[in-house]
Amino acid sequence: MAFPHSPVGAGAGGAEPLLAERARRLADRLARPTAADRDRDGRWDPALFAELADDRTEFGLAGPLVPGALGGGGLSATQTCALLEGLGEGARDPGLALAVGVHAVLATVPLRAFGSTRQRERYLPRMASGEWIGALSLRQTQGAALAPTVTARPAAAGGWELSGELDLVACGPVAHHFLVIAAHDDGGRTAFVVDRYTPGLLIGDAGPAAMRTCPWGRLVLDGCPVPDDAVLGTVGGAATEVEPLLAALDWVFSSAAWLGVIRALTRDAVEDARERRLFGRPLAHGQSARFTLADLGARYELASGLLYRAAGQFDAGGRPSHQDAAAARLFVAQAARAVTEGAASLSGPLAPAGDHLIERAHRDALFFAGTGGGTEVLRPVIAASLLGLG
């Protein structure tokens, strides 16, 4: 599928830096002051999400990739990456950024790409406004690497019956609807849009210890009846339609906010190096500290280049190759961990309490590195592409 045109590699110029800065300022004002408290309490703030989604902010973070005719921002992929990067930097809250990205990209774009006219008109305007939140399990962004845990069988009265369980459902407790991929007896897989109040659907609060400001849930589907018009795309076609798209979307857009977190950590590290003194001299005068800062800056630049190149391929009329998307995700995840550790070495054990971004980023970066399939999926994808195996 094609997004509105934006030059490949536009992260380095054009409108993207301005969008990132606007999102950074907005998130700095709205989300940063409460980030540490919300993380400590494991709390989702619906009023905060509503403010971020408000289209009067000039872009509206709830539906940047939804076409303007359906109430969305109509932005390009590179512009959307810039928004999410700005959100990550300003909010300093990886959990909130993940929740926004899951709703604004992973839950909306498959509907835009494969939804019927009725589905697009029903869901996308309300998602773009933030009225309806979409959710899905991060287990479903790994394509064929994981077998579906939900099954679909034709119902006697027409439509389908879905049964099974899904965990790691980002935005689950607050969602209006869910994207569910289910397996058939013949091995085929179909994607469905399942509304919250479908009979037989149970939603529980359950999630990892990381990304605590993202609302996590667990779904139990007990013979849920869904109509034929709940099918997203082609019956039996999820393996070639929705699943590859979800993988590319997750690898690229879930990484974008981490570029912002890396920038925030690097900025803090620079300030620490300037202000912290060792043997009576500013730490920044030492070669070791300067080498560390150089590494932090280089990792951001390399990660940004990989990610915006992959995003630009969406804008060029398709989607990134799995090699490029997987390489971007792998490098951003590694950079997030390395930058967090480098920033910690410069802040020192006696650093002021602050908002504890280093501690939160360290915990959340470990979780982020394991999602999207982790190295067990990403490296084989890259290697297979290099070997010409798909």
C-alpha cells in the first residue's frame, strides 16, 4: 500500500524536523510532568490521550496515517515517524508512546489497507479522533514465527466463531475493538475486527512489568460469534495480507519513539558530562566521557538513518523490504540499550533523582528488544534476504 508521498530519507530534512519538534513540545508540556508518577502507579491517563489525539494540535497523534477524507491527518510515513520520535523525546515515556503507536499505526493502517468501505467508514474516523481505541496483541506482529492462538470456525447460523486466548494485548483494557488473527482447520489464517462487546469476549488486565504506562490486557474468546463483515481482507489471506504488513509496521513505527528516547537520554548525558565534576574538573574534559558521548550521538544518527529509510519505502509506493525493516528494528533496539547504559555511566550513582528516565528506559529497552520477534526473528529475516531466500 502507498502512503501520501514524502521524499525517501526525509527524516533529514523537509517538514519532518518541524513536526518532530512540535510533537516534542506538546508531549513535554502534557505528558512529561506526570510520566514518572504514571509509571510508578502503572496508570493509563485517558484525559492525556484525548489531549494528544485532539486534532486542534495541528496533527492529532491518534490518526496521522488515516486519510484526511476520513478525519485523519493524511500524513506520510516519514512524517508519522517524526511525530512519534517527537512524542518519545518530549514525553520521556516509552509505555505511552507504545500505546499511541499501536493505536495510531498498527490498528489503523490494516483497516485502511484491507478494510471494506464499510469498515473504513465505520472505524477510521472515530479512531482518528481518539473516540475509539484499537488494540492488538504484540504476538500477532511476528507473522509466521508464531502460530495463532485463536481458531476460527464457520458458525452454523452464518459468520464465524472465534475461540482462544491472546496475551500482550497493547491498549486492551481501554480498546473499543481488536484486530485478531485466527487459524482455520486447513492451516489458513484470517484477520478479524472484533468489537469489545462481542458475546463470549472477556478482557482482563495483564501485562509485563515493563512499559507500565501502556494499558495491557489479555483476551479470552469463548466461541465469539462474529459476522462475515468482521473479516479484514480475504478469508484465509492473512498470511500474505495483514500479517506481513503488521510486521513491517511494528518494526518501523514502534521503533520511532525510541529514537526520541535516545535523543532525550543523549541530551541528559551531555548535561551530566558538563555539570558533573571528577577530581575537580568537569567530566566533559575527560577523553573517556567524550568518547561515550560520541558513541551516543553516532548510534542515534545511524539508527535514525536506517529507520527513516525504511519509512520512506512506505511513501515510495509500497512497504519496506523485510530486510530493511528488520535491520532498522534490530539496530534501534540495540542502540536503545547501549545509549541507556552509556547515559547511566555519565550520570553516576549520585545523580539527582530527576524523573528516573535512565531506570525506566533500561527496563523498557530490555522489553522492547524482545518484541517484534527479538533477535531470534530479526536476524534470520535479514540473513534470509541476504541469501536470497525470501
